[in-house]
Amino acid sequence: MTLTILGGGGFRVPLVYGALLRDRREGRVTHVTLHDVDPARLAAVARVLAEQAADVPDAPEVRVTTDLDDALRGTDFVFSAIRVGGLEGRAADERVALAEGVLGQETVGAGGIAYGLRTLPVAVDIARRVARLAPDAWVINFTNPAGLVTEAMARHLGDRVIGICDSPVGLGRRLARVLGADPDRARVDYAGLNHLGWVRGLYVDGRDELPRLLADPKLLESFEEGRLFGADWLRSLGAVPNEYLHYYYFNREAVRAYQEAEQTRGAFLRDQQARFYAEMADPGAPALRTWDRTRAEREATYMAENRDVAGAGERAEDDLESGGYEQVALALMRAVARDERTTLILNVRNRTTLAGLDADAVVEVPCVVDANGARPLAAEPLPYHAAGLVTAVKAVEREVIAAAASGSRAAAVKAFALHPLVDSLAVARRLLDGYTAVHPGLAYLRER
Ligand code: G6P
Ligand code: MN
């Protein structure tokens, strides 16, 4: 079985390879192709993987290439984890938005729109090439903004592209643990869009345990999202929001915290990663150790600005359990390749799952996965407050997709202007001007 990783020089690739190394089961991945546009980054990551594989018998063979078609031809699985414009681009997304007093987060608000606008042309090109060179391949999309990118790719690949995120899985597991349940046995009722969803129930042996959590202030303050949002708000909602909803419910505070911070997240990671790749330019550097130290620093600061706003303090060690993005990817791949039926929260086309969204809208919901791919399970309708946000953000995503397909600036302005976190049409226009001035990847947006 062959796996192609696009963005193969990326920092998280060793996590994926580590998961593959631990997979000893029949039908596992035997060959990995890393593709990246930057050969130096590819070489650095390949060295980390070589050290990871050193003592592992039958470790998956790794090859690197900068030729996209060569990477894709005939492969079984594609992981797409690219970052168009790099972390410099992410930092610019944040900066331009903050100068207008709005949020420029990687996937949320104006930043997510800018990132989507420059990513879609590349992602759609990849989708077209996969359709031609590996028509039977499954594409697992990590590339952010993941919901939007998956939807655009699905126009070319249908249900063969599946979007993933670690945040809903991580949230479900944390909740199960707080409730004293086995995270592997709890069924999580989660629904929304990527980075815009809510846990509405958590079933253990058929019984919903969420009401017990919501009724217990001590339990509510004992995990990340409880501290971020506060017990009162979770009780008011009757649900537990994905941590990214902090950017909506505390938007003003999040913007202020970013403005006052020494560095935004993107700028911090840009500098941190630059140091990692620079250290790796020394052929004598211990690759795995250098990578691991960098990773630990990164995790310790994850979403720190939100915790500052909430006064939630540091993220507790035992709260760290993310779904593990590599675990989600591997679980998905295994279910498809080995026809091992399982349920995972994934980004797939809606069909008739969430009322109010059309069939092609990519949503993030629990899905049954087997050799036929991922099918969303039936879901209760969202309450109005959630349906309102989800519909508004989906409308924005559609404008981003339309702008990328047509090159229309009017559609791009409409995307910014319709976003619930952009509060003025004048700001939307200036955002587009600001972004096109700093991102060469937006030059395709013409006056139309
Ligand atoms: C989570 C999200 C990803 C996002 C990442 C950002 O894992 O699910 O979609 O890319 O956080 O983390 P970073 O360390 O890059 O800020
Ligand atoms: Mn995510």
C-alpha cells in the first residue's frame, strides 16, 4: 500500500510517519512518497524519518520528490497537508486583519478567507491531477481551511476526498474522560462545519451523559473547553463548542489579545520553524531530537492566546490529548483500506444530514467509514444560533470558492463582507486590497 504526502517537508510529517511505524497490522502502508515544492525542507524531514525508522524492522520505505505528477501517479492514498504561502503567509494573514481591527486567525474570519483564496487554486489543481493520475486513490485532506478546501476538491473528486481535523475528536475524548467513560466507547453527537461545531450529546451505552456534565460546575471547570468558555456559557448553550468558537464568542477579546501580544501565532511558528530548518542544514545535527524539542515548544503554546483571554491558565498536561491528527488520518485510512467499519467525525458532503444546507456543502459530522468511504450519519437539526453561524459561514465559503474559480474580486469582497466577524463592507474592501498587496498568490484576482 502506498501513501503520498503532499506538503512532505512539513513539520507534522514525522507524526504521521510515527503512527505508520507503530502500525504492525496486515495491509499497512509499505511505501511513503513525500512531495514538497521545497527540496531543503524535504531533505530535513526525510532525515527525521530515517532516524525514526532506524530500529524498526520493515519500516515503510520513504522516497522524496519535487515532481507532483510523479508523486501522485498510481498511489493508493494521498494526504494533502500543504501550506500555500508558508508560515510567512499565515503571519501576513494575521497582520493585515489586525491592522483593520478584525481577527486574522489561520482558519477563522478574515485570515481564513485570505488563506482559502490563496490555497484553492493549488488544491483544485491537485484534485484535477489526482483524478487523472490516481483515479482510484482516496484523498485525505488536512490542508486548511479544511472544510472549504475539501468542498472545492470534492467538485473534482466527489466522495473520494475526505477532510479531517483533530479538534472534534480531541474534544470528544476529553469529555469522555472527564465523565469517567472510556473514550473509545463513547459516541459523540457533534455537528457543524470544520472549526465551527458543537458537541450536543455524549452517549455511553446508549445513555446521554452530557446533561450530567452540564449540571456539574466542578466537572465543567475541569477541562480545556470548560475553562475557555466558562461553565455558565456551556450551560446556556446546552452544548460544548469546539475551541475555535472562542474566536466568535470572545471575538473582541481575542482581537485585543492578538494586538497586544508580542507575536501572533503565525509569526511565532514562522520563526520557530525557520530555526528548525536552519539547524537541520547542519548535516551533523541530531534530526529527531531537534524535531522533538521544536514540537514540544509548539504544543506548549497551542491556543495560548485564548487561554490568556479566558484567564484559563496553562493547558493541563492530561488535557493535552488531542485526537492526534495522525491518529485520525490512520484510523480513516485503515477503515477504508481494510474495510473495517468504524465511526469518525469527518468533513464530507452533507447530503441530507444537516437541514438548511444543500447536498454538496461539506460539513463536519460523525460518519460511518468502510471500504466504500465515509457516509454521514443522520443528525438532529442544529439549534437556530448554531444554524445561523453555520449557514453564514457556509455562504462565505461559497463566495471564496466562486472567487477562486472565476478570479472575481467582487466575489472575494463579498466573502469578506458576509463574514460574521467582519463588521463593515468598507473593512472588507480594504482587507482584500491589503491581502492582494502582500500575497503574490492572490494576483489571479482581477477586476471583474
Ligand atoms: C489544530 C487544528 C488544525 C490547525 C492546528 C494549528 O490541530 O485542528 O486545523 O492547523 O491546530 O496548530 P498550530 O500549532 O499550527 O497553531
Ligand atoms: Mn483542524
